[in-house]
Amino acid sequence: MAMQIDPDVCTACGDCEVECPTVSITVKKGVFSINPKTCDECADEGEPRCVTVCPVDCISRAA
């Protein structure tokens, strides 16, 4: 599994991008996305860092 960003809620603040230890979060044309091939949900930590730092709670586990 990987995390996903809801583009309708995301404010493009960039907090998640700088926090991601696997460099899985990128921005293209102002829209942030998470690469499911490299995102490991911060497996060695209690909760994904991107979720912890997101001020608008727009990041969740992909279905």
C-alpha cells in the first residue's frame, strides 16, 4: 500500500514533500502526488510523516 493525496483538499503547502524520507512526493503543475512504487508509509515509524505534517488532513492510505 501507499499513501495518496486528495487534490481537492490539498493546499499545496509543500510540508509533506520536504518531510518524505523516500522522496516519494512530487509536485507537477501545482498538484502534489505520491509515488506508490516508492512510498513505504514510513514503515519504521508509527505513522507516515506526511500525514503527521499535513495541515489540512488530505493524505490517506490508498485503496
